[in-house]
Amino acid sequence: MNFTISCFVLLFSGLVLAQYDGGSCSPDTCNLLRDFGARTEKLEAMETRLEDCQNQILELRNKEQTKVIFSAVATAGEKAIGPFDEDTTLIYNMVLTNIGNAYNPSTGIFAAPVAGVYYFSIYYHAGGEHEGKLFLYKNGLLMIATHDHKSNSDTADNGGNAVFLQLQQGDQVYVQLAANCHVWGSDIHTTFNGFLVTIM
């Protein structure tokens, strides 16, 4: 209801209640006044529910406008990244796309801005001197991996993997290079990519 109608209903209700409380109405009039009061309460309750629905629709529209897409490359010039003595979070420092700014190129961590289902993929290129092994984690839990054994005869390989993950707002996804492994840091072969598929 708009302001004018609300004021009219309140004024009329006040007059009605004053008459009813004073006992100056006939039985039919009193019944009519009671019915009017009940209908007014229902109308006010409906108005509250309508406002709640409008707020929910607005919230859904805002969520639908959320776009999250990123693609980043781990670079180290003309050399390999690793090997390290322990599992190490890989920093994909060259950002190609970062719509929504959910990926942090300083830490290598993606933080979900909204709850939903996300798609992630990882790819790498490595030589045969060391293993090539990457782990993708969600909040410290291993989700997927990609792996190639070291070899004296097979000098270079590509590997990759992909996954759909259901995330809550603030959940973190990142990639670690396994201990004693390496990946190429040149020729933009080693990438971390992701995007929001649908909001939950």
C-alpha cells in the first residue's frame, strides 16, 4: 500500500475502534467493523510478504549479474619452476583474465565471491628430468591431480585435469606443485583457469 492508503486505513481503523470500544455500534455494525479490522491485518501482512518477495527478487537479480572468470599463467622466464623440497602453492603470476577479481596473482589463491558451482582446469608442460605433478585443493582438501613420471627417454610432456566444484562464499581454491617436481615457467604452458557456472 502507498502512504495515502495506509494513512486512510489507519485513520478509519482508529475511528472504527473508537466507536466499537465505546459500545455505540449495532451488532451488525460491530461485526462489520471486526471483519474490516481482520481484513486490514491480512492486508498489512500481505504487504510485508510482498516487500520480502521484492527484496528476494532484487537479491537474485544482483547475483545473476555476478560474473567470475579467470585465466592465469605461471611464468619464470626461460627456466623451470621447481623442484622444491616441499609441496608449494604455485603462483600464476601472469593474469590473462580476471573478471570479478576473485583470483589473487600475489598468492595464487582463488576465493569464491558467491556460493555456486565453479569449473576449474589446470595444465602444465614439463621435461623428463623430474616428475611433473600438480594438486588442486579446495580449502586444504585435495580435489584433483595431474601427474607425469620422470623419464630419460621422454623429454617433454603436457598434462592437465579439470573439475566442477560446489563452493560457498569465501572458499579457497589453489594449485600446489608437489615436492621434488617441476613445471616449465616459459612459453605460457602452465595455466590455472576457472569460471562460475551457476549460483546456488
